[in-house]
Amino acid sequence: MSAMDDWTAAVRDALGLDDDPQVRLVLEMAKDVAHGVLRPAAPVTAYLLGIAVGRGFDPAEAAARITRLVQEEHAPAAD
């Protein structure tokens, strides 16, 4: 197990969460936001993703929407 796996397992235990946290999905989305928008926006966006998932959004669909938003809102302007 990696340090990330150990950490997420400890947090899941502390919060009583049984489901798969989909760490890679969250990290990829956070990377897109950090590099495409602003570094401090990544953890806030991850938090908002968690709220959306808690309200019933499919995690993959919610992350894909965020990634599309980054691409649409922060794409280089065409000359």
C-alpha cells in the first residue's frame, strides 16, 4: 500500500465510509483544475465534487463535467 492508500483508508475509517473513494478520479480532476484554472481551486473543486456525489451525482460524470468546464472556460483563445 502506498502512503496515499494508507491515508485514504485511515480517513475512510475515521468517517465511517465503506465505498470506493475513487482516488484516481479525484486526483485527475484536481490536476486538471490546478493546471487549467488555479492551484488553490483544486481542493475547493474536489470538495464541491464531493458535495455533488453526496447529493447523488455519478462521480465519473461529475468529474467529467468539471474537466469539460476547465477546457471550455480556460481554453486558449483562437486567433
